[in-house]
Amino acid sequence: MSPQPTSTNRVALALEDMKEGLCSIHVWPMLGWQEIKQRYRRSALGPFWITLSTGAMIGAMGPLYGKLLGQDFGAYLPFLGIGMIVWMLIANLLNESCATFTSASGYIQQLKLPLTVHVLRTVFRNLIIFAHHLVVIAIVLFFYPPKLDWTLLLMPVGVAFIAINAVWLGILLGLLSARFRDIPQFVGSLVPLLFFLTPVIWKPEMLGRYRWAADINPVTHFLEAVRAPLLGEPVSWQTWVALTATTIVGYTVALIAFSRFRTRIAYWV
Amino acid sequence: MTTPRIKADSVVVEFPIYGSQSRSFRRTFIRAATGGRLARDSADRVVIRALDGVSFDFREGDRVGLVGHNGSGKSTLLRVIAGAYVPVAGSLDVVGRVASMLSITLGMDPEATGFENIFLRGAIMGLSPSEIEERVDEICAFAELGDYIDMPLRTYSSGMSMRLAFAISTSLKADIILMDEWLSAGDASFTAKAQKRLLELVEQAKILVVASHSPETIHTNCNRILRLDHGSVAGETTLVAMPHGTGMDESSRLAQPDSNARERSKPESSVPKMSQLSLEERLQIWTSRGQPSYDENNLVTWSQSTDFLHDERFLAAYRRGMASGHNLSMFAGSDGDLRIRWRVAMYCWAARHAARLPGDFVDCGTGTGIYSLAVCHYIDFNATGKSFWLFDTFEGIPEEQMSDDERTLGRADENQARFGPCYERARENFAPYPKARLVRGKVPDTLATAAVDRVCYLSIDMNIAYPERAALEHFWPRLVTGGIAILDNYGWLPYRAQKAALDEFAAQNGVEVMMLPTGQGLLIKA
């Protein structure tokens, strides 16, 4: 370890951290599972409580917003249901990314674990909870089956994009939140706003000539990449471009920040 | 294979303090009573400099003890070595597998079962599931949890969870072991077993770094002491020659003062040999131990229990003895306390023991009654129904009984300065004890005048050899079985004539005087 690492050296060390973190496959899945178990220990339904409440919310909102927006009920309910579930995954990732490092201060200040482990733990945990919620989607699709074709296979690709992007998001938000404790509050207030700006309850085409307002929102594309295949709709090429671009830009920014401040995180948390 | 090593070169660790937009912090170093130095970094933020240019080179065989008061940087240094904190300046090289025992419960979940916790904690320690699988039976057996291993950790007693945490954390062999205070676990019966296991682990490790406030820990387990103060190395001591390299390295500034030190110490030995150290080094070790538990009358200890110092009954008796109106204080303005608590405690113990035996109490060399008053008060002498025979000239040491040697060693001066007529004072002091009998005159002349047949307690403190030996010769045959004799000046070098005379008597009678650390001699009649 040289006293003043060069910038290339720093990037290499940051990448090493990410690689080592990813390779610690017996650490982060276990920590993620443990957190879920901790949260729902001795609760009979466990994570399915959120599934239930989400299901109930969709059941109530579906007819209401379907009516308000003049939508065909059979088409709207799957749209809303899937949208809500995917949105919850994204919203939780946004919120919980902020606590990625601060909530692991005990580990960070005492152990030499790759910091990426804590990011992966957060992502893994949310994917597990998302998997529970797939039950709601399954029920909705059972009653209102879409035309199923090969596009369904793109759904895991969409989820993978969310997971991959959640990693850089976790690094960046976790790092910023460790240093600036206003960030979690800021993100916490931004997420509900984002909910209304993202086509979860409304459809982008309802905006007519203002559709671009939905398209410039990256969250729209993450949502689309999972929702459209489940509804049997094609995923537009713009969405894939947007996701790829977001991934590249996100990792670049996160890697710059992580390289520069990785060793400071232990002092901040 | 690379050799384990920890090399630090001017390591600096600074904790930024956010949210204290401090008006009061000037552009200067502020030296706090404890803790790291407060400073400002280049960006003008307030920082705590927890480590300030720490350099060292720990190599194979080093057993390093980190000492220093709270906030001196010991724990921070351990965390830096563990790899949690990266120094803001300087460099640190750690070669070898590190087992960090800084927090052995880290990663354990109270809601998870003991069994699950073995896997949780194991993963945190860097073990793969298969590696944990290999150890799990051994850990369960060692922790002695029985069927509890399948119960949630929250149902455990604190001793049980410590046992489990200890068993897991000590199951991993490593090149470098880091500990913040020596680990201990569980109840008394488990402790011995746990210590054995920990010592075995430490034994096989190449480097040990332990931070501790306990002198025993440091001196039992370490061969190097690194003293931190305000985040800097305030001193480094090497206790024995290192097994590696040339034996000594340049960083041990105070190590082995002379060149043949290495030949005197055996490299394979890891036990520090205090006798080989210079006075300066010893002073440093003593200082590192903090407050002694006892420091009076040429007797200093840091580790021994001194419970009697908190025994109110003893202290009251002690105060009574000190208030006897003696003239022995060396310093003007003294409160009369001679600071000889441990010596007095020996008499009190002997008296309590003797009170249950047949026979009387005898004190040769009573003076104003410093010891015997304390004894009477301590055992409530009137309740024993015994007589207390108190022999003394009550006017100092008879000059004609002194040998030339004793005169040279200062007995005559002592007589002049400290012993004057005190008969009246002694009579007054012992007035509450009707069966305390003062026998005034020179020992041994007076011994025959007193009708003492059986003695259970004999105190001899006449500061010269001739009457002391005569008194012991007179009373030894009269001492009952189990009776105790305490020879006050026995082990004190300026009174060596007495030791020679008393040893001679003892040898003739087939006994040996027990030399107490207080300088007193002890005989028990068989």
C-alpha cells in the first residue's frame, strides 16, 4: 500500500473491492437472508405481509384509477399490479441504498470486508423480497392472462438490469449518505415524487405529445423492461438503449466516486 | 511462503468531525487530556488525529503488547492493522492471515440459533461454508451448549453466548492475531479451558498484537511493549531477545542495554526476564502498569489482591496501632501512619489464628504498642480471656546489647532518634485490656520473671540480635502446637545480624523461617 495511491492505482483497488465483493458468494447472500429473517422472525406470514398489502392496494386502486383514467379494467389491472410491484423494488432499492454503509458501520469499522459486500447484501435482500411479491403478479396474470409469447423471456433481463444498476446506485448513494447525512432524507422525499412522475398508475401514451417527459426518466425504462414482457408487449429499442446508457454512465460515476473515497467510508460511517 | 510481518511507517489516522462547525477551534493543535489530538486538516476541517506518525516493524515471533491510557490510539491501531481503516498518510504492510478478535460477537444475531450463528460468524471471519462445516462439531463440543445449540441465541445466558462466540472466534488458525484486551469467556470452570485454547491459538500464530490495560496480560503474554500516548509511540520495550533475525532490530530503542544481553537470554524462551533489564527499562514497565494495588514500606505490587485494605475492621485496628503515640515517623508533620498496613495485617492474621489455641500472647519489643494494640483491637482481646505479655525496656534498645556490626548499621542512631521513654504511654494505651501485662526491663533478664507457661502468639521486634535470639530460645519450647512466631525485622537487610542469629536457632531446632514479602519472618510450631 503506497502512501499516496495514484489515480490508476485507486481505480484498480476499487475494482478489486468490487470483484472480491462479488466473489464473496458465501457472505452477502447469507447476510441478506439473515436480514430478512431478522425482520420477519416469528411472524407467520413474514415478507408475505407486504405482498398481501400490496395485493390489497392493487385490488383497491385498480378499479378506482381504471375508472378515473377511463381504462379497460381487464387491461389496466395487470398493468397497475406489475407496475406497482416493480416500482416497489426500485423505490426500496433507492431508499435502502442510502443506508448501505451506515447500517454496516460495525462491520466496516472492524473488519476488512470488501465494501461491495454491503451493497450486494442490500440488492440481494430486495430481490428476495421482490420474489415474494411475484405471487401477486402471478395471481393477477391468472385472472387476466395477457397474450403470452417469447417476449416474456425478456422479463428476467429487465430484472437483471435493475439488479446490475442497483449495485452502482448502492455504491454511490451509500457513499454520499455516509458523508452527507441529508442524502437519505433527500432521497426519502424524492421517491414519492418520482412515483407520480413515473408511469406506474398512468401510461406514457396518455401524455400524448408530452410523452418525452416519461421517456427522459430512466426509471420508466427499468419499469418498462420488466412490465412490458409480462404484459406481452414489446420492449422498445429506446428502452434498451436507455438502460445500457444508464448502466454505463452509472458505473462510470460510481467507480470514480468509489475510487476516490473508498478508503474514507470507514471514517464516515 | 512469505513470512508474516506488520510494518508501519509513519501511519497517520485522522477522524473527520462533521457537524461541529467549531468556533472555538483555533488553527492550533489542542492537546486534550486523553484521546487523540484535535487538529485541522488541509481542508480546514476539524479532525481527531487518532494516530500520529506511528512506525514499527512486527515480525515473526513478536508478541506485542499495546499499552497506553484510554484514547491513546490502541484500538484504532488494531483496527488499522485489521484493515478496517486505511491510513490517511504513511504506509502499512500486513503480510499473513489476520484473525481479528476485536469484537468476537460481531455478526452474531440474537434471533438466530446457536448453530446458525456459527455459520454467520464464520462467514464474517472469512470462512467458506465447507470450512465452517469442518469446525462446527468441534465448536459445538467446546462451547458445551448441548441442545441449546438449536435454540435462538437470545435464550442464552450471557455466559453461554460468550462461550459460543469464543469457541467460534478461536477456531480459526491465523498468522497474526489481534486482540483488544485478552479474551476470556464464561464462568470459572470454562475459563481455564478457554484460556488453554486461546494460548494454543496464540502459540501457533506468528505475531500477536494485544492491547491491554492489564499488566499481567502484557507481562505474561508479550515480549514487546509498544506504548502509545496521544496517538504517538511514546516508548518501545523489548523484553527478551527476538527469535528472528539478529535478535534486536533498530526500532527497539530501549532494548537490551548491553551487548551480551542476548547471550544471557535464551531465544526460545518467551518469558520476560525482569532481572536482565536495566533500571530504566524496568521503570518503564512499572509505569506502564498504572497504579499499584499496594505501595508501602518497600513493597509494591500491581497484581496482588489487597482486600485487607478495604476491610474496615482491619483498618480500624490499624488506625488504633498507628495512634499509639509512637515517635517512629521519619518525616516532620506526619499523621503517625507508618504506612505498614501489610506488616500489621500479618500480625492480625496470626492473632486471629492464635486466639483459638491454648496459651497466652507475647510481644517482645512492644514500644508504645503499635502492633499489639492493633492486634488487641482486631481480635477483641478481652473476649479471648488470655493474657498478653508485653516485654520492653520502654526506653529504647539497650546500647550494651548491640554488636559492633549493628552499631554500624545504625541501631544506635535509631535509638537516639526514635525510641525514648514510653512506659507511661504504653500503660495508658493498654489500660482497656486488663490482662495485658507490661513487663518493663531488658530481655532476656525479664523473661524468667513472668510466669508464661504456654504461648500461642509470639511477636519479636527488638531490632537487635542478642535479645531476639534469647527470646526465641526462651519461648520456642513454650509455643503450643500451631502457635505462631512473627519476627518483625527478619528479612530486612539493615537488620541482617538478626536474621543470621534467628536462622541459626531455627536450624538447630530443625525448622526454617518463612520469609514473608513484607520482610517479616514467620515460624509455626509443629
